[in-house]
Amino acid sequence: HVDGGAFIEPPNFKFHDAYFSVVCDCGLLVHFEEIGDKYSGEAEYEAIKWAVDNIGERPLKITSDCLTAICWAKKQTKASKARGLKPLNLSGITIEYKHQNHKLLIYALLQ
């Protein structure tokens, strides 16, 4: 399960201090990383990318609650190209949308 996000607050409402995390099915935190001042969708994409690049087990199922990141992982769009994000090699990998996936990650971080 992957999740990412970034903070946004007044007065400028700009995304900052982005982060992502990866959790295994058993609820253990596999990876957490702070990635700078990026849009939250980029953080979600980076979580998917980290799982694809660092988890060698195939077949692999990745769940995410960000349709934008899932789309960017599968194909290039104008927005992903502008951010320098490329489609990922998803051989042996399925990515599924899971509503409120972040709740699994919050639970893992609290353990």
C-alpha cells in the first residue's frame, strides 16, 4: 500500500514538505521518505515508483488512493511531462485504486 502527500497552508497555499510511505500487507512500514516541496500527486507517484523500483517480488499489487498518480504511473500526460514524471515499467505489477488507502498507512505509522 502506498500513500503520499504534501502540506498546504495560508498565506501562499503552495505545496511544501512532501512525503510518501510504503506499507506491506501485514501493516509494517517498509519505507518513509520526505521529498521536498512538491505537489501531493507527485508524492503519490513517487510512492508508486519507489515500490516498483525497490520491491522485486512479482507479481506485485500496489494500492493507492490517488487516481492522478495511478494515471501518471501508467501513461504520460501533459501534467506529468511538465513535472518530469515518466510512465513506469509495470511488468508483473497491478496498481489498484483503494478508497481511503491512507488509513492503512496511518495505522502502520502509529505502531
